[in-house]
Amino acid sequence: MLQQDYQPPEVWRWNQQNGGKWTAINRPIAGATHDAELPQGKHPLQLYSLATPNGQKVTIMLEELLAQGIEGAEYDAWLIRISEGEQFSSGFVAVNPNSKIPALLDKTHAPPVRVFESGAILLYLAQKFGQFLPEEIAERTEALNWLFWLQGSAPYLGGGFGHFYAYAPVKIEYAIDRFTMETKRLLDVLDRQLARHRYIAGESYTIADIAAWPWFGNLVLGGVYGAAEFLDAATYQNVIRWAQDIAERPAVQRGRMVNRLTGPLSEQLHERHDASDFTSRTEDKRHDLP
């Protein structure tokens, strides 16, 4: 049965107790809630993030660049605990006024260049280092087509389907049906494209794949929302083939660990300040959070 007992008021008012799991951090206003400076490390690139799908995009990109031998892509990855509101500090808001992870500070410029929004960060890094974005105009445009397809699609998958299926305090049939339908349509769009190409934008691995894998790859492989069976993900064979292919890349395996707080401890690296952190982690490093 569809819920029919709610009627919107003439003017919406914020009910701070009606936000479910994210009540403590969701609010209808912008700006900082407290003063706190962001830490900075020794590397050219300073990343402030959490290993959500959007956060994984950037750490995967950076690890892929380092795998290409690009020393300028060395980075410090600082953990931003969004459940504790650290994205609302004055330091973070100065880097990203939208108070969303990830946010990047490039110290190779004076003054440093801030980059926010995950898609913008991928494009910035691809252009800066000349990697994972084709030079030929048609191929480049196709990669950008799919990058922006993902940026437009992810909110339907995350804030839409993921929220109402996995996080909402009340299961609303209409909302779940609406966003399940759209998620399956997007999976079908991707599956049809991958039936013709090894990667999303063609035969080359690009930022389109790096952007889409943490969302759609994780989804069909059971890594987000626990919804693979509900979505009948096994029917999207081309997406699964692509997702498994990318999951085997060492840089992807490293990137998805950075700033991660969930899953097996062996797959968590809360902060990354050197490449050796992946191999020399101790129990103290994995449990360095209060």
C-alpha cells in the first residue's frame, strides 16, 4: 500500500529529529559550525576525504597515477569523519564551501588551488598529469560524456535508492519503487554500453571508469547497500564483467582502502601519508581512531 497520510505544510520547517541515521549532520543551511584548521602533510596533494563511493573515486585515481610512475601525484589522505560533522569545520569549508567530501588542495601552486566535487577532482588530475583522459577529441568527449553521466546518475543511486532502501527510518514503498526503477534503468544503460566496449568510454580505461566503479561496480559486486540480489544484479552480465575486471587492478584495491572505516580491518587504511603505509601497517595504525 502506498503511504497517503502525509500532506506537505504551506511552509516547510526543519525537524531536526526527523532525519534518521543522518540527523546529526544533515541541515538546510551552509557554512562552518566550528573553527578548526585542516592538517597538511609533506606531499604536493592534500586530500580530505572518507571512503564513500565519491571518496574512493579520488584515491583510486591517485593510486592509478602513482602506478604510472607519476611522482607528482604523491598525496596525504586525511580522514574526515562526516558522521561527526568534521566537514563543517572552518578549514574544510574553506576548501569546499559545499561541505562534502572529497576535497583536494594542490600545494604546487601559490596560493594552493582548491578542487572540490569528485568529478571535478578527477578531471583536474587527468588534465594536470595527462593520464586517463584521451587526447583525441572524439574519444575525449566520449569519456567526458560518461563522466558527467555518472555525476548526474550517482545521486539517484546514492541519495535516492541507497537512502530509501538502506537508511531511511521508514520504508516508503513509493520512494523505493521510484529509485529502484531508475537504478535499474541506469544499470541497463551501462550494461548496453559495456556490451560493445571493454571500458565505459571505449577500449581504454579512463576517468569515466574510475568515477563509475565505486558506485556501479561496488553495487553489482555487493559492496554497497547489500542490494545486489534485490536489484537482480546478476542479469547485468556486462557490468559484472567490467566491475570484476577493474576490481582486480592493484591501484583500485589500494585506493578503495584509503580513509575507509568499514569492512575487514585488512581492507582499512584510515589515513595514507606514504606508499609504505599499505605494506607496513600495524595494529596501532589500523586502530588509530577513537
